[in-house]
Amino acid sequence: MLIFVSVLLFLHFPVASCETINPGCSLGMADAIFQDGDVLVECHFVLLTVSIALQKIFHFLRFHLSFPMFIYRIHPNKYQYVIALNFAIEEINKNIHLLPNISLGYDMYSIVQYQATILEHSIRFLTGLKEAIPNYTCRKESKLIAVVTGTSWEFPSRISTILGLYKYPQLTFGPFDPMLSDHVKFPFIYQMAPEDTSLALGMVSLMVHFSWTWVGLIITENEKGIKFLSDLKREMKKNSVCAAFVQMLSLKYRYNWNDLLSTDPAIMGEMVKVFIVFADIDSTLVVIFKASGQVDPWRVWVTTSQWDIASSVRHFILDSFHGTLIFSQHHPEISAFKDFIQTVNPSKYPDDIFLSHIWKMYLNCPFSRVYCKTLKTCSSNGSLALLPWHQFDMDMSEESYHIYNAVYAVAHSLHEMLQEHADVQPVKSRKRLVFSPYRLHPFLKNIQFNNPSGDKVDLSHTGKLETKYDIFNFWNFPQGLGLKVKVGTFSSFLPRNKQFSLSDGMIEWGTKDKQTPLSVCSTSCAPGLMKSPQEGKASCCFDCHPCLENEISNETDSIQCIKCPDDQYANTEQTHCIPKAVTFLAYEDPLGMALACMALCFSALTALVLGVFVKHHETPIVKANNRTLSYILLISLILCFLCSLPFIGLPNMATCILQQMSFGVVFTIAVSTVLAKTVTVVLAFRSTVPGRRMRWILVSPNLIIPICTLIQMVLCAIWLGASAPFVDINTHNEHGHITIMCNKGSATAFYCVLGYLGFLAMGTLTVAFWARNLPDIFNEAKFLTFSMLVFCNVVTFLPVYHSTKGKVLVAVEVFSILASSAGLLGCIFVPKCYIILIRPKNGSFKGLRGTRVCK
């Protein structure tokens, strides 16, 4: 048992020693790279990936003991951090204008991003030991001036509690984190990355550009992710974009790919095609994808360069990330960096154990386990540029660019400090310069300079740097191509209409049909339709309904329809308003021309009948039933036919008054004349009966006409005084037309005039019907009865009149006037003209007597 406990103590507590510890040829947390200089910058980079394996070390009877063995591997893409560091150091040391006569060096430590190891890294940094042993230090005279850390917030924030005791400047090269921007809590931390204040706006601008209104959000559950989600939702709401789901990823839980997308049935459907991913480099989502080995294809991923999983993970099914759109903070291309990469090899940096392992693992260079170095025969051969894209990217990443700027920021701050305190010489100890790190803070917090590429670096908080993003499209078809092609930019400082620029034709989509994907909850409502929200669902889910009559919507996804002005009407598609055509019963119109011709023809025919009667005025048939009344009736019929003409043509105030007044008065004369003729027949028959002397009454029927006409004229005068007819422009009666017609004015007066005319007609019909069988050869009571029946039948046009609109209504009025007038003319005078012209013998007394003898 004593041996067992001794083994455990030996394994748990390393021996304290200031001698150089040789860790062997396997990679581990104790590995570091050192380049001496007058001033040192210490760097903590996450270069290794770690896996855990159990190794059996003790077996006794039934008992066995295993302990976890950590296996570390380096990824060439992470090694770009070291290359950027070397590149910046060598540029500065060659620059005679920056830190002249002072060389800059570095001490780089490989860290593992776990909470349990953060304290150990801090103690290693302070003690100078490769094993973290408290209360021991091998640092005698430190040349350290600043510390560069990254990539997530966790390591800088935790190590700052220890580094802050010594006031070491700490520059972070990871993404901007709002937690670290608290200068009260972290006064010695400087973030090289600008704040992502406009990233949410840039991503929403992309959604609006492609009309994506239904997207999924996958975001890391930390303070930075929550802030981004808040900014993203605010911009999405402004631009009517909805989140189909929001999946927050926490390190406390384990996920797999199927669980990740099973939060909502609609997510796995056809509607959600676009996913917005906001996660860190070492986030849970990367672990999920690495564990699952594949993701659902035919999706569009929109992410940032911090979560550049497309270039860091290779083993996915075909086209999983082909077409991914990546937002990356813009930085100028440093052409010399790619040339510098070509020169990097183990021969140039023989003490770099990480580079030796890369040459061994990826370039098959033999490895000497005695010296833990690659053999000289191949160490100078080969290049990182020969590695495939998923292993090493020749383009400088955002993190590498921030490391590059961090080293330059330290150099410029130190340069300014030395210039300002030129009279104060640094402390010399053993021919080496010793600087106090805290003296660098006043210069570092206000430093502003342009790096060799011309890009402005500003660590002061006096001004806000202009944020610009490059938009890359990831091409991975065929699989292994691995190209990131710049397809657009987003510049928040430009005017709103010029902020977003994208070359749609350059984008390769990962969808099945290779067309721009559609990610919507509801299909857009075309012009002519309006959106109607679905109850209980997001605003992006809606139904489309057609606009109401005479309303339009000329835009896609209209919230409401617009009513057309009164002088316009909606087209069939209800997309725009069309000016209404002005219409009235014109003489040029075929219908108006036909009615005018009929009125003139009937007037001419009536005049012809009048001429026949005048010519044969001495014949018994003309003399019968009062010849004068016949002349008055024919003249009034001519006027009846002609009074229809004012109804045709463009109405005006005069014609509107003339229409109604002439119609009422002239027709009253005609009907009262028929009534007088009917009374004449009755009185004439009764006066010829033996024993009756009533011939003096034959004069009295002539008074009927002026009396009846005078009554009608009084009614018309009252009509004109109360509410005279006027020109009416009607925009609603007839679709697509503005009808100009005469308004009757007072409807009561109009129907009084019309009712009085009907009363005369009914009275005439009654008297004529009663006298139809009186025995007289020249008795025209039958003809008068039939004529009044025809006249009264015109009343049947009233339903037609009230059911018509526009110029057709006027045409019905004209036709009623012509029909009633023609009925009187035809029924009363056509039989008489037939006798006068065709059978003249039947119209004489001789003929009548001969007919009786023959009988």
C-alpha cells in the first residue's frame, strides 16, 4: 500500500526545479517557442487539440489502476498565429525607424482552452517554469513588456486577475467581447478586434437582399451571443424578417445534429433553408459537427469567420457546406505575408517543435527522436503552401491579422515611450534593458498608427473605427476544392442605400437546383393581393387575399390595398388604376345615331300624315272626330318625336331643363288631345240621338287641352323652382366610365309630372274603352282605345329604366318617348291614311251608301 501511495504522489506533484525540462518529442502544454530580444512579448496561443485516452499503469490481483493520458495534436491552420507573430517581429526588427537599436523578441506558450488549465498557465507565466509550481520562480530580470492572449474571452479574463497584480498590458487578438470592454473590471486588457456593432445589420441586409424572411438562428449561449441575438432580432423586426427558431448552445449540455434541428417540425421542412450561425472557434457547435461527421445538406449557412468550420473540418458528406456565406471583418491583404509563408521551414526555425511536428505529420519528413527535430535532409524542402486548404490557408485570418497589429501596437507604444522619456534611461542590468510594464499603459491606451499595409489601428476610445465586412462564398464542389471567393461587402459607414454590395452571379449555392434558395414561411403576395396575418403565428406567416372592388396593391406583400380615385378604376389584375372614359349618349355613338334617326324619321312621317290630312281635309273621315283636334294631335306628335333629341349629345344645363319640361308639356298636349277626341266621340253620338239637343256641348272638348296643359305647366314651374334638373357627373354607376347625364333634380316633382301624365292617359283609356262600341261608321273610339293601351304599355319600361345605368338609361328614356309617340301615330292615323290613300271610296258618303245597298 505504501508503494501505491508513493506512485500517486509522484504522478501528481512534479519536482520543483529551475533546470530546463525536456518533455520529450511528444507535444504537450509545456512546449514553448522562445526568440530572444532586448524586449519580449509573451504570447499564449491555442495551437493544440487534445484528446483523452486511459492507460493502464498498475495491476495487482483484482485491482488495476488507469490514469488519463492527454494526446496533443497541432493543426497547421492554428500555426498561422506563430507565423504572423514571426512575420511582425522580423518586420519591426528590420525597420530602422521603429525601435532603433532595440530588438524585439517573444516567448510563445501553447495553451489549452480549459478552465482547469488557465490557472496553471498563469503560474507558468509568472514563475518562468514549464511546470506550474507555486512559490517558485526562475525569472530574475524580466524583459517582458506585454502579453498577447486569445482567442475567446475566458482565458484573457481569468488570467488578467493574476497579470493585473503586476499591471502587465494584455492584448487580445480574438473576436471583440463586450465583457472585456469593461475598463473598470479589466483596466489592462486591450482588444485588437473592432466591435461587431454592425454585423447584425449586415446579415439582415443579406436576408432582405434575397427576400429571406424565415430563418433559423443557432447561437452560442454566452454574453456575446445574447447581445448579438438582441441586435439581430432588432434589425430583423425593422425589416420584417422572422426567426423560425432560436437554438442557444450551452456547454452544459450535449447535443447531436438531430437534436439540434428537432426543436420545431417546420425546421426540418422545406420552408427553412437558411441558418444564421454565430459561434466561437471552439464552440459547442464545432464539437457537434465533428462528432456527427455530417450535417443536413441542401441548406444555406450564414456565419462569421470566427466560426469558419468550412475550412477547419473536412469530413462532411458532399456539399454540406458548399455555398456557405461568411462575414469577415475587412482587412487589407498583406502580400508579403504569403511570400513569408513560403520561407517558413524547420531549417529556418530549428527550435520550433511545433513546426517540426507539422513537417513530420503532413509533409512526411523523418523525425529525429534524439533531438526532437526533423532531419536536415528534408527540413528545408517542402512548404506549408503545399498543404490542402482544410489543413492550411494561405490567406491571413482575422486572428493572425490582430496578432500582427498587436505586436505593432506594442512596438509603437514602446517607441513613443522611449521618445518621450529619452532623458530617462532604462535600467541596465548585465548589459540588458529592463522596462517596467506599467509605464507602457498611458501610451498603449492612446496609441493610433497605420500599419505597413496602410490600415488604421486605434486602441484609444476617442473615435469609432469604420466597420467593414467582406462577404465570402465557400466553394466546395467537387469536395476538396475549398475556395473562399469574395462576393460582396458591407460598409456600415456608407449611406443606407450603398452599404450592401453583392455579386449574385458569383455565388455558388448548395441547394439541389443550384438556384437562389427561398426561405419563407408564406409565399409573397403578388401585386393585386394583400397580406392577412395568420392567427397565433409570426408576422412572416400570412395568407393572401384579393383587394376589394376598385382597390389596388401595386407592390409585393402589400399590407393594405389603396382605393382608386373617383375618376379612375382598378384594372382586372387590381395592380394599378386606369383613368375612366367619359361617356354619354352621343350622336356619334351607334345607339345615339340610331335613336336620332328614328326620331327624325317618325317626325317626318308624322308631318307627311299631317300633309295628307290637310290635303284631304274635306273628306268625311278627316272631318269626323273634330278635324282641328287631329291637326293639334299630329303637331304635338311631331314635337313628341323631336323632344327626344335633347336627350342625345353632351348634356348641359339648358338641355337638361329642356328634356324634362318639353317631355312633360308636349306629351300632356298629346294625351289631352286624345282625351278631347274621345270626349268628342261620346258627345257627338249622344247629340245625334233623336230627342237630344246637345250640339252646343261639342265646342266644350276643345277646352280640355288648355286646361290640362296649364295644370302640367304649373307642375313644371314648381319643379323648376324647387329643384331644377342639372348636369350630373357620375363615377360609380358604370364600371370604368364617368357618365355625364342629366339629373332629374327633385325626384318628387319628376314623379308628380309623370303621375299626372299617367292620370290623363288612364282617364282617356277609360272613356275610350267605354265608347268603343258606339254605332258610328266614323267612330274612332276603338282606335283611340288601342292607342292608349299601347301608350300605357310603355309603363312596362319602368323596371328596365331603373335597372339600367349610364347612357343605356338615357337610351331607354328616348326609346320610351319614341315608342309611345309611335303608338299614338300608328293606332290612330295609320287606319285613316289607309282609307284615304288606298281605299278612298270607303271615305265618301257614296261609297258608304253603295256598300250598304250591296249588303
